[in-house]
Amino acid sequence: MEEVSDVTQRPGQTSAHPGLSYRELEESSYDAGYLEHPEHDELLTLNFGPHHPATHGVLRLITTLEGEVIRDIKPVIGYVHTGIEKNCEDKAYWKVIPLVERMDYLSYYFNAMAYCGAVETLLDIDVPPRAQYLRVAHLELNRIASHLLWLATGGLDLGAMSVFFYGWRDRDNILDLFEMSSGQRMHPRYFQVGGVAEDIPSGWVKKVKKFTAEFPARLDQYADLIDNNQLLLSRLRGTNIVDKETLLQLGVTGPLLRAAGNPWDLRKAHPYSSYDHFDFKIPIGTVGDNYDRYRIRMAEMRESLKIIDQALDGLPEGDYITNDRKYALPPRHELATSMEALIHHFKLVTEGFRVPPGEAYYPIESPRGELACFVRSDGSSKPARVHMRDPSFVNLQSLKVMTEGEYVADMIIALAMLDPILGGIDR
């Protein structure tokens, strides 16, 4: 078993009832027979969405209520279906990258990593060590940025307005780093088949190290705002519990599964892009409630900081993209002096490269769980099939088991802790 870390110290116990949370104490004094009275047998069907601000995207939830208790819930998806996977079949392999980045639009580096990894598997090419380390640094920065947006919007759902503003502030600092290394704050197309588009600019490592040195204090700020707020704790602790066996049956992965006590993490279980070179822990929970889901992601951001520092401190020298120029654009400085480089650039941009027939499935650990890309090649310069295993789509199945029998107010929190991205669900 890989090294794991139990992060679920659980503040908020009442002094009069040390074994009960505030929510448990409240429910113990509630008249359990209220809902069983014939006057309250009537069910109400309520639509949340598809534009409700608490649905974290264009999602519709057909919710059946008995009083304030949820008896059934049916997610309805497809409102932002874009046909990205089908469009990929009409693009050259290297032109697919901007499309897949826009599926889970908060995890663009992860989408590109999964796709490029699948194509690299079909081509049987080696990614230079420097490119692998640069990929890891950007992936973990992207993981923190995604978790910060989850924390900001989730805090807003809980009424923690300050957390919302602070989360956006720190995420903006990460986007500044992305802009410096790739020229774009979002959807940067920085990952390429065989490596990365360009080497990092002068001063980038220094700015990243400044961020990793300052961010732990910001995480302490967030923890103080939430862990010392008894109202927030009463809404997180003991709510929407799902055990790990049920989650596994549903195919749920990522922070939701680890919050229930299962340490599955593809960075440890099946390392890719040199993740086996880095020392980090897998945070796990003990109960599987909303509080555990919150604490897991907070701990994951601290572990990501460790990985980033290790990647930058041990950044190898050498190429940032494969030496096999059949699959990589020539360096820009050669275009002005070499006719061969100019012709090669023109041919690769207009026609692309051919991939031997075959299939590849490449899974990685995204901020929301197992994200994988399946690519099938027919030998041409365009993929015959591109399909993403998006964790938001799979994890959404768990919303029903999380919320049935719970208060409708807890459904809003459960959805926030689920952290679904509808672009990845519909695609």
C-alpha cells in the first residue's frame, strides 16, 4: 500500500455532547415522526436548473421532495453538448489538442496530457525528461487552480463570501504563471505530442517558487475561515455520507473516493510523466462526508506544492520536446535561416503526421479523479476516434445516493463538494 495521510481532524464537537456534531445534536431533538404524519405525505417535484446558480454549470436536477427531505433526484445533462469528440475526427492529430482542452475547461492541462499520452503511446516515442518535469509542474499548478475555484464557489454556496474572493485572488496568480510560460491564461496548448511547445522563459521558476512559498499561509487562512466557523462545520460534518464500497460500484474516483478512505491515486498506482520520481502523500478521509471532501482537497493542494518544488529543483537539462522531428515542429529560430525547417513546418501544419493503426487508452489523475483518453488510429493523419473518460460524468452518478433522505439544503452542498464540470460531462 502506498503512503497515505489521514487528514481528517474533525473540529466542531459540542462540549455538552462531545460525541455529537452540531448537526447530529440538532437532529436528535427533531421530531422524527413529523414526516410520517399523513398531513405531510404529499410530494413536491422541483426543478433546480438548468440555470440555477447553485448547479455549477448548465445542469438540471429534477428533485422530488417530501417537505425539506429529498426522496428522489434525477440529473439531466446535455445542455452544453458541443460535439468535441466528433470534431476531433476531422482534425489532424496535433490540431486536436485545442479541442480536448475545452472539455473540462478548468483542467485544460490534464485534458491535453491524457490525449498527448495516448498519441505518444501509439507512436511509441519517448518524451524527454525535461518535458516530463515541466508537464508535472504545470499539471500540479493546474490542480491547485482547479481546487481553488472549487473552494471559492463551494464557499459561496455555504455563505462564506470571503473564501470566494480569496480563492479567485490566488487562482489569478497561477493563471499569471500560465500566461508567462505559454502566452495564455487558459487553454494554453502548451502540451504537445512529444513534449511541450516551448521551454520555460527566464524568471519563471523564480516566480513559481515565490508562489509555492507564499501559498501555504493562504491555505491556513482558508482553514481558519472554515474550521473556526461552527455554522459551516455543522453543514459539512456528517452530511451526505457515502461509503467507499458504494463509490467503487459507481466508478467514482478522485477526492470523493479518497474522502471515503480509499487511497487510489493514479499518480501512485500507475505513475506517468515521471510522477514516480517525486515524494508526496495521498490524503484520505475516514467518514466520507462533506467535511472529509473539503479536507481532502485542502490537503491535496499542499501535496501539489511539494511536487512542484521537487520538479523545479530537479528540473533536468536537455530538450523540451522529442528529437523525432516527424512529430514536432522545428524551433522557431530555424524558420528564418533554414529552408528545410520551413518546408517541414509547412508540411506538418498543413498535413500533420501519420499514426500507425492501433488503439491506446491513457489514464491520469485529474483534480476530479480518473481522466483518460482513448484514441483509435486507422493509419491516417486524423484520429478515427477520440473519447474521453471524464470523471465528472461518472462521479455525477453518486449525487443520488448522497442526497436521498437528506435535506434539500444539503443537496446544494453535496453538489458543491462533488465539483462537477459540465463541459466535461456533456462534451
